[in-house]
Amino acid sequence: MTSKRYIYVALAVCLLIIAFATQINKCKLSDNDAINIAKLFYNNMSIGYASEPFVKSKNITELFEFGTNSKIVVVGDSDNKIIINCSNNNVEYFINTNILHLAQTKYTFLINNKLVLKWPSFLSEQNAIEIIMSYAKRIGLPQDFECSKINLDKYKGMWTARWKRKFNGIEFEDDYIILSIMATDGELYGYTKWEKGEQCSTEPKVSKAEAIGFANKKFAEYFSKDTWDKNKDKFEVKSAELKIVQDKSNLKRILSLPNKSRLAWVVVFDTKKEMDRETIGILKEDLSFIRIDAATKEILSSEINVVL
């Protein structure tokens, strides 16, 4: 009974937060204007749509992901979706999973009484880059984003390029742009732009060695003394890089409020290569890190993920 009471209280708090968020930072973009922005995006990207776009309400997941200060425009159903930022009227997210479903259906064959997905020849990397950059030019990518990688997902039949944002050569940890096309014909599958960080000082007052020392101490505190004594030789610092980071706040994300950006050392821990990853207490690959303010030495956040 007590656990149920906690659940009801938590739900009530969530509803109050959502109601408060809707009032404090309500989108002032009209539905009609949002639809026109979506249509312009479709036209610029040469994307056809069979039915008239309309604005839909956000579900809880979408509210957490995109906040209150945005509008969702869909065509037909939620498989074809555009997210528009109400502050600057920019399209920040587009996805059309229908084209993936259609492509997978088209290239699924019955072989030896089994359904097998067999893709045709994919676009070469050079052709994929040319098509992706053509879409990027039409969208108009900000100058401070640099293309960091392009990769092929052979299962989904998709080429994806990723851009990272930098200021004075320092990477924003959370800001990125992703653009994906179908590897069979170059049709645009999805686009995401996350640009929430603010410019800040890029001159560290804490050295890399100092940051690693602080991080090592914090990392050891995550484990019990007995577990640490048995496993401390299995871990290593994989990397320690300066990045511009932001506060990790779901409430600010829902409210679409600005987060303070600051320079930080991001220290990533990993299991040594010769160690068995499936052993209790061994870290999941690239999923354990500690952020240290490069000006104040403050531990901003930590996330340690072990194999259970």
C-alpha cells in the first residue's frame, strides 16, 4: 500500500510539473505557422506528403525529450514527424520511419520458407557524402558545427553523418547534428539538431593531471572498500578531455529553460582490455565518466555503469 501511495504522489508531482511547465514557457507559435514551416521544410528537402500536415499534442516521452517550447507537426501518423522550436522557428527534428518500413518490406524475401532481409547494393561512401551534404546545404547548418564521422548501418540500410559543435576548438559535449539517408536511394530518413549549449570560458584553471586525480578519488568512492581492493587493478582512465558541458536537469529540459554551460574535464573510465567484461564489477564499455569543473574543481556529475 505504501509503495502505491509513493507512485500516486510521484504521478501527481509529474502532472503538476507538466501543468506548471506548460504555463511558464508555453509555445507562442500558432499551429498554422508551425504547419507552414513544416511544409517549407518538406519542399526544401524534396519530400512529398500524401495528406495534410497537422499539429499533435506531445505525449510524456516527447515532453521530456523536446520540452514545452516546441510544436510537433505530423503527416498521417507519428511515423512522419517534425519538431519545431518555438523560440526561433527552426526545425530541430525530422523523422520518417515509414520509408524504412517500406524499404524493409520491399527487400524482404521468402527464402527456404524463411523471411530474409536482403538489401541491394548500397550507395558508395562518396555518393552518400555528396547526397548528405546536399541536404545539409539546403537545411543550412551553423558554422560552428564540424562533421565528425559518417557510418553505414548495413542492417537498417542507412548512411548517417554526425556533426559536433565546437567553440575555440573545444567540443560541446551535448550539441550535435545528425542526418541520415537510406543507403539504397539517398532518400532523407531523419535529421536532428541539438544546439542548447552557450559559449563560455575555454581557459582551464585545473590541469589534466589534477582532474584525473580528483576523478580517480571519486571513482574509487563508488565501490565498497572490499570490492575496490579486489578490482582496482582492472580499471583505467581511457580518456580525459576538455568539453563544454551543461547541467543535467530533466526539469530544465521539460521547461525548455537555458542550462548554464561551463568548461569541464570529462574523465572516462574503462575496463582494461585484458580483463573479462562479463565479470561482476567490470565496467560497461564507454559508459562511465566523471565531469569536473575546469575552473573550480567541483565534481559536476558522475555516471558509473557496471556489468551486473
